[in-house]
Amino acid sequence: MIVEVMTGADERPEARVVEIDDLSRLFLALGQVTDEEAAEVLERSGLGRLHDSGAAQLDAAALRAAAEPRATAADWSAQWDEMVDRARSEGRLSDDGAGITVPVQPAAGA
């Protein structure tokens, strides 16, 4: 699953969740946006916040709410639970389970 922050309509950055059926990976992909724009868009969308140019914390509940209704994999919920468990075992899940720390990568074509 990828959370993208890209320049959208009217050249305004927007956040969207893509590749929602691929729960084997989770990261933030930034297009042609500044760190400040990315931080603002993530917070405004409720999907998370940017720590720095290398890491972000995504809001687990908001991410699930954005992705699950569009998921097509029959076992998506089980895959989600496995992804959260993996994040926990890797020390990327916040103590309260609300946030998942993810790497930041350039978006394809950025």
C-alpha cells in the first residue's frame, strides 16, 4: 500500500492511498512537492504527519478507513492485521497502536 502526495487538480498537492491490495509494503511516496506541502497535505487529510524527508507517521485508523472500502482482496482484513503485526515487531507501530512509521520515497516519475 502506498500513500502518495502528488500535485493534483489546479496544481494543489493532494494525498491519496493507492495499491491498497498490496499490503506487503507500506510507504509514503512524494511527487513534485516540498516537505512543507507534503506535511500540510498529510495533516489536512488526516492520514498522518511527516517526521522529516526520510520518515512519516501514518494514522492507522485513517489509513484503514481510506483503503478498506476500495479493497478487492478477499482476505484484505487479515492482510491488514498481518501488516500491523509486522510494523509492531519491527518497532514501527506507536505505543498506542495509532501510528505506523513508514519510509518516504520519491513517487514514480517524480
